[in-house]
Amino acid sequence: MNETIEFIKSKIGDFVPETALVLGSGSGDFASGLNGVEIPYSEIPNFKTSSVQGHNGSLLFCNFEGKNIVIAKGRIHFYEGHDIKDVVYYIKIFKKLGIKNLILTNAAGTCNKKIKPPSLVLITDHMNFTGVNPLIGKNDDELGVRFPDMSEIYSEELRDICKKCAKKLKIDIKEGVYLGLTGPSYETPAEIRAYQKLGADLVGMSTVNEAIYAHYMGIKILGLSTATNYCAGISKTPLNHQEVLEMGKVVTKKSVMLLKEFVKNI
């Protein structure tokens, strides 16, 4: 980890970011036109790179509206074959660089008929069905406690700010519970019916382990999903990743507007 920190600081100098954004499918345009220090994941010691379309791999350190931020342009996923420790590694690095707020964005399927795609959805809570937990192993007492409380992973304070921003911009925004799975196969209709009964509104293949790790380290989290499609069994249309990317583009403008207004106000 020290090697990673030293390398990044050699590029950014005394720049200290306060807020980090992880741009998933549908939010990548946030970084468009922003100038700063951009470092490809492939150049950063101990960082892994993503093989998934729509996930460019780099960190952009810049100042936005007077706020020092770092943008993760894309993420790696557990289903790519990475160890879960590698999936959340960059979250640990954010903490070491001084991050206090983390914005996690993603594309997700909706299993709640009241959340019609494409919609923007604030994550109120999650269910971890990935079968792993990034905190397994020897605890680092400098980062967090052995048994962290998970009563409020997604900050109510940050959600309230985001809802006020959405109201100001006249952007409709929903709220829901996100259920995280490993993928890469999409869910079966029977699985979706089960998840609905458990209380899930959204289903996706990222975010939960990153959120667990960030919350463990005391970082405030905002989770924002783009509901790009109905889950299997709700829609007759077969699911594919290209559709997710295309539907994400439909609400990209609103997503970027909302994120920019939110960052200005935290």
C-alpha cells in the first residue's frame, strides 16, 4: 500500500482530495471536460484493471467548484476473477489520501415496478448476496473496528442533500434497497421473485463490498443507481450489457447534473 500512496503523491504533490466519485455505467460523463492529473490504473502499483466495456480505468484528481475531488473512471468487479481485497483496494487508498465522502454510482436492474427504467435511484440500504465480505481476515485496527456497525451504510445526511439538489434541478429521483450479486450472469426470474420478497428494489453486480469497506473506515457514502432495465421475469426482453449501456445514456445528462450540484453542496 505504501508503494501505491507514494506513487500517487509523486503525481499529485500536496493535493488532498476530500470527495471521491466512482463512475459506473451511466455516469462516466461527469469527468468530461474536467482538467487535472489523470493516472491510468495500469500505471499505479498494485492496482488492477477492468476488462468490462464502459469502465475506463484511471483516477482523475482535480478541483471542481472549489472542491478537491478524485474521480475513479470505472471499477473492477469480483466477477472478473479478482480477489475481493483487490476490488476494494482503491477504497483503502482513497481513505489514506484523505477522503471523507464517497459517491458510488452504478447501473442496476429494477425489480420494483414503481421504479421504471431509466430512473435515478438513491440507495437507502443494501443486501450483500455476493458470498464474500472484504473485512474477512486479520483486522487493521488503524482502519476500523473488528465488528463494524452497519445500521446506516448510506449516509442519511448525504441523501437529504442529494434530494434537495434533485428538487432544485427538477430531477425525479427514487429511493430503494440495492441487492448485490456476483454476476456475470443475469438473474433468473425465480431468483428475482425471491429477491422481491426479501425487499430488494434494485439488483446489481458491484457497490456493496466497496460500501462495506468505506463505511468500516468511517467514510460517508452516497449510493446512486441508474435503473437501466427491468429484471428477468418482469420484462419479456432478454437482458444484455449493451442495453444497460444504452439505457444509461438516456439519463446521463440528468445524472451528471445531479452529481455536479451535489458535489458543490457537500
